[in-house]
Amino acid sequence: MGYGQTPFFSKFGRLTIRIEYLGRLERRIWMNIHWMELFLLILASFRLTRLIVFDQITEFIRGIFLEEVKEQNKDGQIEVYIVPKSGKIRRFFGELISCYWCTGVWVAIFLTILYYFFPSICEPFVLVFAIAGAASLIEAVLQRLFVE
């Protein structure tokens, strides 16, 4: 079994993703991935991104790079803005984790590389985050249907 191939879904058809690196030396990497593995990676990426950017449990991480600025508006209400802290590294990571789309891209890259090179280590984490991602999507749908 090669990199990126796992025994979980070997009975089903596989989707082949071709990744090309063009530079001085052209190198091609073939990654065979089953559609279910891709779906689990998508859900895991979604959940891990939300965990980093929004969830209260990771607020202590965001607190290293972001700060809250409170301002009073015309109506006398206090508005809270979240801005990156000063400093090159803190500002860079503050900008990164304050942007859901940016964080999502980096999480997807991280998960893909981890899954490609260390599938046996990555699979349990992907499965847990995929289940959590699916559960949060189901909860969001149920909240919209029955609460609002």
C-alpha cells in the first residue's frame, strides 16, 4: 500500500488526484484517494478550522495573537472589535486566524500533507474531526428548522 492509501475503503472505487510540482526538476506525485476519504478530510478540515477560529475552547490560543478593542458608537453602545496584536509574528498569525477562509486553506494543506505522509497517524484524528464536523452541521440544520 502506498502513501495516501488506506485499508478503510479499499473495496470501493478511488478518485485519483494528481499533484504536480513544476520547477527546475518536474516531479509528479500521484495520490490515490477514495471519495469517502476525501469527504472525511473535508469534514475534518471544516471542523478543525471552526475549532481554531471560533470555538471558546481555543480562545487562549487566539488570545496570544488577537486582542479586543472596545469603542463606543454614536448610540452610546459598546462595540467590540477583534484586531491582531502588534509585532511581525503575532500580527501575521493574528491576521491568519481572524480570517476563516485563510485558516481553512492552511488547515486543509496541513491535513492533506499529514494524511499523505502519515496516514496511520492521521486517520483517527481525521475520523474524530469528521464526525464532529458532521454533528455540528446536523446541529446547525436542526437549529434552523426547529428553533428559528
